[in-house]
Amino acid sequence: MMNQETWQTAITEIHPNEVRLRGYRIDELMGEVSFTQAIYLAIMGDLPTPQVARMMEAILVSSIDHGATPPSALAARTAASTGASLNAAVACGLLSINRFHGGAIADCMLMLQKALGSGSLDEDSFGEIAKTILDDYQRSKKRIPGLGHRLHSNDPRTEKLFDLAAELGLSGQAVTLLQAIQSTLATSGKELPINVDGAIAALLVDLGIPSPLANAFFFMARIPGLVAHVYEEQTREKPMRRIHPSAHTYDGPSARSLDKS
Amino acid sequence: MMNQETWQTAITEIHPNEVRLRGYRIDELMGEVSFTQAIYLAIMGDLPTPQVARMMEAILVSSIDHGATPPSALAARTAASTGASLNAAVACGLLSINRFHGGAIADCMLMLQKALGSGSLDEDSFGEIAKTILDDYQRSKKRIPGLGHRLHSNDPRTEKLFDLAAELGLSGQAVTLLQAIQSTLATSGKELPINVDGAIAALLVDLGIPSPLANAFFFMARIPGLVAHVYEEQTREKPMRRIHPSAHTYDGPSARSLDKS
Amino acid sequence: MMNQETWQTAITEIHPNEVRLRGYRIDELMGEVSFTQAIYLAIMGDLPTPQVARMMEAILVSSIDHGATPPSALAARTAASTGASLNAAVACGLLSINRFHGGAIADCMLMLQKALGSGSLDEDSFGEIAKTILDDYQRSKKRIPGLGHRLHSNDPRTEKLFDLAAELGLSGQAVTLLQAIQSTLATSGKELPINVDGAIAALLVDLGIPSPLANAFFFMARIPGLVAHVYEEQTREKPMRRIHPSAHTYDGPSARSLDKS
Amino acid sequence: MMNQETWQTAITEIHPNEVRLRGYRIDELMGEVSFTQAIYLAIMGDLPTPQVARMMEAILVSSIDHGATPPSALAARTAASTGASLNAAVACGLLSINRFHGGAIADCMLMLQKALGSGSLDEDSFGEIAKTILDDYQRSKKRIPGLGHRLHSNDPRTEKLFDLAAELGLSGQAVTLLQAIQSTLATSGKELPINVDGAIAALLVDLGIPSPLANAFFFMARIPGLVAHVYEEQTREKPMRRIHPSAHTYDGPSARSLDKS
């Protein structure tokens, strides 16, 4: 009889001199699969196809950093400035990734999943569906998640993600529907670009990622950026400085391209 | 004249419709470099060589999860069990990665860096250096960081990391010195294996990663594992259960290998 | 003209050699008001009456600790065991105070506030109201917040809080309604005591505290208990021990009473 | 025989219908002791004398808030602005209370404890001791902890704490020594006031509080202030605003005094 307190886990099996992640020996995975493939395996339970793996690499790269103004970077730097350890400062940044910062991905996924339902829809009806969604949002005076950006009128990350998805054969009905929503809105006179959150949301829906994991894919991508900010704060700035949220300038490497590197 | 509150950052440059990470357009990086390469770029300031990139992939994969007994997994699950959001629960896990959990990497790096100094040493002297280090630790009755494991007498991750480093031409004096320390101790009758923390420490020293970043490379690797544990807790367990720290069994996918996948 | 980035705060005014909390010089408050009165002032904007102050002292004392089994104590100890700093370990405990741990206070407040509405009700109708509430919860198969306890069939803290509220003239319709719900359920054959969360919830409603602050009153009370647990872990236990969630015994001071102290 | 995993705690004993904090029934403490007395009991193991209790109330009140510029308030507001829950936002503030924010209390305690040693010193020697300490700090070019303030040339909280300590008969050698250090420095031409951190440090030493708890007494005091800031942010501001660290004005209650309240 199993003790009442014994519980089960399906993630990792540990034996002396053997560690298996979702069934695979971790030393077999090392050198054979990328970190991104291992992330997918750890969370989703199986290795991604090569196409999905490449898509996930691009999604994670797209969100690794967005400069020093996002609240997650500011919260992490603020904690670091008081003498917090690296992990505690990054934890502050992580605690600042919520509904209004990164959260548009989950909101947009829910909007798309609700409209798409479980079955495959006739794409001829997408114009109608888009109109209904837009009417709903207009009535409730809510912003449509995934559209518009404070700074980018034509987010280069969105275009790249959609191009890559098409190339890899991974673009599905969620991408099509979000584009229909965007163009229907544009036809009505309001030109709002699909932002990177919207693009990631549509792709995660098409890849079958559950929406409660949306925030995780964003913060896993952003944490290395937060590490860079905290380390820069610790090595470059004096403690307890006043951190202005936008009055900073970039003085890193000049513009360069992979071709020349 | 620059305003007193204006500050500089060398990580990411943002302009309308242009995001540059350490000088590279992020949409150029997407699809071309892996997430791991982008992590290295964000934190170290330049792209890794292909060899270093492959080594970093393996290092990050090696530490992605170690089951449900490490305190970071338990702290994250405990928070999740009370209804914490995914990011708050993972933050609890992150706050539990410190000196005694993951911290051996930094301690071992410091030990190796101190012994190696700045210049290149004659490896004939490594036996002597190892003896001096072991004497110091014995006198102060401290444990030698990077040696020994509660469970693994021959950690498969260590062997894989060292093999891969040799194959990629990245194994340097830190690896050699740590192996000298291990074998000198074994000769004196105490057989302790180099554990995965020690292997990572030696490789990070040979790769030129600063020791204050040791903890970051461990927690960046482990966070996806924490996401998997929190999500499993949220989807599989009842709230407010008593989480026994070791009485759990694995019921995930059976042992499998990449060959058959 | 006010700069776009200038913002307002109504909490504390700082001038050279003058700190005013909600209008009062902090050095005038020191020595004159208790910490609890200052807490109330800081959060609610005005000093409490002497009766409310005494009630708040008792509410905060009631929740200061509940031993080593609650998840907040376990999460804090788990982090401390890895070498987390005192504040980081307490932060882990704080992050584990959520909907299922302490959260019954907010849920019970919402239930009572919804039933009581804005106006004063005829207490003759409370039996009917209680019946309607109980029917609703039974239909939706939810647990009634504020009733029942895993361990205490007759929580001594509940009785004390209600006695004190009556003595201080602070017991209002929320207390009466919760008692009506409890007795109506008991009449139907299900004897569940009002637990300390329920008692605090009813009192906070009668004191006019907004329900979004419910969690804060619980965690402000519990943080000193978490400090005690973390400090005990740091000073009494070895790092990285396995912390069994319930297999612990008490070895502190013997039972004593204020009379003899 | 005791199970290997069973452990001991000396804080709280729980039995059905009985909760005892350090030996006292919690329902007996409620209504009889203040929250501050219970805090002292929980952490120090015994109830404070009435004099110590009054001193602790004043210490906790002194640090409850210092406006919106301290990094703990800014980090908490930044997290709140992204949609963090109340406890997660306060956790961000708590994680920002470290060596450079609140940490002067611990540093000053260590300086005083080191100089005072274990025995009672002849106060005639304090001028000499002060001179030695000042020479040490000057040589190592470190700032003397507990002296000086960015804003307050004569901190009203310091004077009040010392007056109250004298009145209650609690002012001891640590207070005398810190004052000797301050006046010796002033004689040498550098007039730096004892700040509130220094005053609290000296009093905690004279009260016999261990220095590893210094940070806890500061953050327990400050957490209600952080709750006020987070709640104000949540109820008064729009999400994702840019929070300027100093461009804010006070618009709360006008200056008032207890006499008129």
C-alpha cells in the first residue's frame, strides 16, 4: 500500500549515476539537443520536431531583452542597486512580469483559442469572426490584445516570426485569424500593427502550447536579459542611485550584422 | 551637458521598428542563432564561437532539472500549492538557489581561479598545487567544492561535459587542475568524484566566464525545470497538500533513447 | 505647469528634518502611538479609535504564527536552508500566502459584503439570507469560506476575537451574518466552527477595511512568525536538510500563562 | 526511537483547539499584549518588559515609511504597476531591503559590538575608542555606518529615540559610544548627525538584539509602508506607467498634530 504522503512526478527520474528527463538520459541529451529543445522536452513532455525547435529558438530569442525601460528591468536594477544578490534581483524582475507586462500573450491566446474552438474552421468565415471579436472589444471598451505598440509601428520581430513560421510550415489558423483581425480593423480605419506579443500568442496557439504557460515562455526568454541588466548595474553603477526609468542612452557596440561577424 | 539623472546601458538599443541586442538587429538574430547563443551574447557582449556555443548548450541542458527533491523545486511547488501565480512560484524556486544549492559552482570557480592566477602555469606543477589546496581545505575543515555527491558516485553529466570539452578543444587548465585535485585526493585514499557543479565550474573558468555569473548560469538552466514542476503541481495536485521532500516516485515516460525517437 | 512624469502620493511627506506620515510628524507619533496604530494610519489614512486599535492589535496577534506546517513557514525555511538571506527567505514565505493559505479571509469578506450590500439590513432576515448563501455554495459545490478547520473543532482565537469585538462595541452585521450562516448550517446537521480566517473576515468587514487589503492584514501579522522560523532554521539546523512538512515536535518553553509571568 | 526526518522547533506548539506561542496560549495573549510585544515574543522567545515594549513600539513606528523615493517603495510600485498581486509587489520591496538600504543598521551594530566586546567598559575610555574607530574608517576610506543623511541634518527620529531610551532607562553603552564617535568626529571638524539607522543600531545593541536580526527589525517596520504604497499604486495609478524616482509631490492630509486629533 502506498503511503498517503507519497506522490508522483512525471518530469525527471533519478537513480544513482542516472538522471532521466522525461525518459531520456540527460547525458545522452547533452551535446545532442539544444537548450531550447530540452526546455520544450521538460515542459511539454516530448522533444519538439526540428521545425518546432527552430520556431521555439526564434520565439525565445525575440523576447530576450527590450532595453532598460520595461518594468522588469527597472525592478531588477532597483533591487540590485540596494545590494541584492543576483538571483534576488532577477526574482524582482520576474515578479514584475504580469498581466500588463508580457501578459498580452496570454490574453491574445485566450481570445484566439475561444474563437477557434476545438475544431478546424473554414477560413472563409474568418472575416466574419474577426468582425464579431472587434465588435465585442469595442462594446466592452477593452484594448485588443496583440495589436499596437507604444514605439514600433511595424515590429520587425512580428514579421520575422511569421515569415519563419510560414517557411517551417507551422503557420496555422491562429496566425490567419489574428491577421484577419488586424486587417479588418485596418479596413475600418484603425491601423494597428500586430505586436510581438500577438505574434508569439498566435504561434503558441498554433503550436498547441496551453495558454497558462504563455507567461512562462515570455519570462524564460527574458530572464537572461534581466541577468545582463543586473550584472551591468552591479559592475557599472554606484549603489543606491536614482534610476530614471527612461533617461538613459545606449553606449554598447555599434550597429553590426551577422554577415560581418 | 548631460542631465545628472541620464545613465548609460550597453545591452540593448531601441529605436522605432528597430531593436538591437549588443549591436545586432534582433530580427536578424532570430532564426539564425539559437537561444543559447543569444543568452551568451546578451550577458557576455559578443556571440560565442560555434564551439563555445555547443559547450554552453550542453552546460545548460545538464542542469535543467534534477527531480523533485532539490529545495528550489520544493519551494516552487510549495508556493504553487497555495495558489501562487506561475511566475511567483518560480521566483520562490529562484530565491532558493544560493550558496548551498548551486553555489558550489561559484565556490569551485574561486578555488580554481585563485590557484591558476592570471598567467598560464606549467602543468607539471599541478600535483603540487593540488596538494597545497587539499591541505588548506583539510586544515580549515571545509568541504572541497565540486567533489562528491550524495547520490552519484560517478556522475554521467561530468563525464559527458569533459568529453565534449575535449572534443571541442575547450578543455583548459581549470579542468586539468580540478582533475589533479580529484586524483591527488583519491591517491590519499579518499575517492570523491567530480560532480556536475565542479565540472561546470572548471569549464566556466576555462571559457572565461566571471565567477559572479556562476549562479546565473545555473539558475537560467534550472528555471525551465522549475516551470515544469510548478505547472505539474498546478495541473496534477490539490492545493495545500503536504509536500513530502523525498517520498515521491516517477511515473513519467519509460526509459527511452534518442536513437529510437 | 506640472511635468508629465510628476506624480502624487498621499502617504508620507518628506522635508529636511521633517517626516510626516499622513500629516503627523513621525517623531510625534513615536512614543505616543503603537506600531499597530501606525500601521492603521499608514494604510487607512487616519488613526484608529482606541477601540479599533485594540481590536487590530488582537487581530494581528491572532495570526502571528501557526507553527511549522503552514506552507509559508515551509517555503521560508526551505529557502533559508539553501543559504538565502533573511529577507529573501521571508520573501519566499510571503510569496506563499495566497488564495489557499490566508486567502479564505478575502473570500469570506466578499461573501459577507455581497450579502450585506451597502445599507443596513433587518437582522430578522439573516436566517433567510444565510439559507440562500448556503444553497448557493451547495449548488456550486464550493466550500464556504471561514468555516471549518483541519485541526481545531472550536478555534480559541475565534471566540476571543468575537468576545473582544463585543466588549469594544465593534461587533456588527458581518459578525452576526457569519454566525447565522454557521448556525443555519449546524441546524441542517453539519457542525462546522467559524475559523480564525472567518472571524477576522467578519471583523474586517465590520471595521470597514476594503477586501483587497485582507491578504495584507494576514501577511503583515505572519511576517514576524516567518522571521522567527527563518532565524531558527539559520541558527539551529544544518544547510540543505530535508524538511519534512509535518514530522516535527515542539521543544520550546513549557506551557505558561501571563498571570505568572 | 526518533525518525531521522523528525525535527524540532521552539516557536509554536499546536494542539487541537490550542495554539501556544513560546508557551503562551495565543488566545490569552490576544487583547492582553500588543502586536509589538507578540513580535518580540515570537522572535526573542520571551515577552519584553514594559519599558522594552515601549521602546520597540517607537523603533518600529520610526521606520514605517520614508516616502516614495526609497528603492523598496519604487521596486514594490514597479511590480504593482505590471499587475503583480499585493503580496508579490510587497515581496519585491522586501527583496530591495539590503546592505545599501536599511543595511546601515547591521553595519553600525557590528561596529559598536566589536568595540564594546562582551564586558562593561569604563566610559572614560570612550573618547579614545571613538578616535581609534574613526582612524580605522578613515584609513580604509569607508563611510562610518549610522552617521550622516542625504536629507536630514538633524534627524528628528534620532532625537526622539534617544530621549525615549533615556526616559525608559534603556540607554546603554552602545548609545554612549555612538554619541562619542559622532562628537569626536565633529570636534575634528566634520559635523555628521547620527541618523535613524545609527540610533536604531545603538538601541538594538543596548537591548541585546543579535545583529543578524537587524535587517528584520527594519523590514518588519517598513512592510506596512510598502503595503500603503502598493495599494495606492493599485487604486490611484494606471498600469505600466513610468515611475520617476523623485519627481513626485505629496497631496495627502495637511500637517496635523496628535493634540488636535
